[in-house]
Amino acid sequence: MFYKKLPAISFWFVAILYIVLLFIGPRVPDTLQKEYCVRNFELGSVFGHSMNCDSADYMHNSSDPMRLLDKESIRQPRPGLILLSHFISYPINLLVKKSFELDGYPKQTIRFKDDGSKYIINEIFHPKIVYSSYLLINLLILYFSIYFFFRIFNLNLFSYKTYQNWIYWFALLIIINNTVNQFLYSPSTKLFNIFLSIITIFFSTEIYKKKKLKLEPLFLFLGILMLFYLAFFIPFIICLFLITISDKNNKMSFKIIKLFYLSFIFVIPYSIWFLLIISINGSFYVSNFENYRMVIWILDYFNANNLALTLYKLLYDYLDFFKIFLISHWFIFILILPFFIFFKKLNFDIDNNVYKSVIIFTIIYPLFYVLLAHRPLDIISVLIIPFSVIITEFLRNNIQKCFQKRATKIYYTLFSVPFFFWYVSKFGPYS
């Protein structure tokens, strides 16, 4: 019985080992902290991390969520993660406060601005408590990402049989990637890009299968997630589009009503938060529009140039998104090499539901960030997730056409060992 469970044990051992090894550091020299937008912290002589420079602000807000109500709070459009961290901090605080001598909280600290004016920082929890809540959330994001990865292939995360087929071990790419390297130990919203990619592919596949999804809970769920990360607009728009085109039994008028109905459900959570802030402040501050001109930059560029150059700029940035991904993830060519060596008469059925779901996500995801003019490498790197899904599905459908199954398995096994340690050692890249 133990032998049958060994693959499952091995899978989670590799995942946990990778997570632990990432905490050996910090990897960034102190002199380069500003350049890489990180702040080093150490835990003993071995463990530490180069935490993203925005993480301190997330922690301050989680310790005192009333900061979200400030008229120029940059986290105001995304309160979900901060509020969740705040509430999770309460039970953590009760469990560890006395055991680890974290007294002295809540407390107030007086700080001074450059102009000499003072301001007060309220901290309900010790920073270690808040940090622990964020780490727990990040681990849960990865856990549920793996859960839905297996659901795409109708596999049970909790069944040891799931892990016996080596093909599904590509799920480890959910953990072993640039985004996790940089942000697992940094309070941030960036890991949500991994989760949204997985659930988008999963729900898209379910829609293509014409399964009777409970649409109201689905769109309410996506609407709630918008409070955590605005990029959850991607699964919303994809699911809405697929539901509309897959409904071939109803008239166009009914489709339009259904579209507006589901959209209304989707915007309810965010509308409540928006109206709450408006009622308090009289305005809603979106720093991405105010300071970075996200989306608005297209109009600015058009006014400064013309329509042709604007379209060219959008197309160039869109293609460059994929170019950067392929250059930074050159190893995917090594992963697909066995298809040309050990397989014959490969089948790629474009009507396959998983293929279609991956393709539409891979088209829309870069477009979303190109329109925002926001293309850091940690976001571009998330394309490794749909790649891991499509290569898994491809192997699953073509493994019977492999005339060297044992050699193929050995090939991927031998590749995985240096790949694992390479990713652990390189740690970054940083945005």
C-alpha cells in the first residue's frame, strides 16, 4: 500500500522542499536592494528573503485596514487581500502572541514627513503576525491552484492514484516558476495571476463541455475576487463570452438579457465597496489611472500620434509579451523535444475542450496587460501555467503513440532534477 502512495508522497515532498529552499537567503546583496525593489530580511544565519518593496505597505494596511479609507490610499481599489490578511491575523495572534513574546501591540508610532509634519502609524498586530497571515494566504493560493489543475483533467487531488501517472506532475510548474520565486514570501497580489489562469481554464473547459454550471454563484465568486485583484476581470470576460456563444438554443434578446444579468451579479461586490468609499470620501482613488495612466495611455498615445501608430504599438507590445516569455522560458523547447523524437503521428485536436480553453486564455491574458501597459516579468512568466496544462493534455492524448514510453519518462525525469535546482538557485528574476 505504501508503494502505491509513494508517488503522491514524492510529489508533495518535492513541492514542499522547493518552498523551503526558496527561503534560504536573502539572495539579493544589500547594495542592490533599491535597484531590484526589494528589502532584505534575515531569520537566523541561513534563512531569509528579499521581500518586494511594496510588501511593507500591504502589511501596514493589514495591521490597520482603516488606512484603506484614506483619500489617496493606493490599495483602495484592491481591499480584499488586505482585509483577509487582517482577519486571519486575529487567530494567529491568539495562538502565538504569548508563546513568542510578541507583546507591545497594538501600538502607535509617530513619524515625520519631509516637510516636518507628523503622522501616526497604527499597528494592531506585530509585523510577524501579519506576515504569517500573508504567507498562509500565498500557500493556500498555490494549493487551490494545484487543486483546480487536477480538476481540469477530472482528477482528485486527494487520491493517491492521481499522482501515479507521471504526466500530471507538470502541475509542479504551478510552484516552480518565476512568479512564485519572487512573491511567495512577499505580501502581494501577484500570485493571484497563477490562480486566475488555472480557474479560467477550468471554468472555460466546463463551459465547453456544456456542463450545467451554477452561473450566479460563479459570477458572484469572480466578483468577490475582483476585490482582491482586478485581473479577475479576465476570467469574467472569458466565461461571459463562452457562455454567450455556447448558448445556441435561445434568441439573441435572451442572450443579451442573460449577459447583463450575469454582469450585474459580477459587479455587485465591487459596487458595494465603491459606493462605501464614495460615501466616506466623496471620491474613489485609483492610483493606476492617476499615476501610471493605465489604459488611458492608449488615448494619450493616439492623441500624440495617429490610429495606425497606436495599433502598431499595441500589436508590437502584444507580440513582445510572447517574445519575452519564450526567451526567459527557453527550457520549454527542451520539454517538447521528445514529441519529435519518441512519438509518431501526433494528434492535436483543435476541438479538444482543454486546448480551446488554454488558447483563449493565452490570447486574452497578454492583451489585458498590454492594454494596461503593465508587463513585468513576473506577470509574463505566468504563461508557463497554460503551457503546463496544454503539455499535460497533449501527453495524455498522445502517450499511446509513443514508441519509447520508458525513454520518454526517463528523459523528463533527468530533466526535472537540474531544472529543480536551477530554479531554486536563480531565485529571481526581480521586477
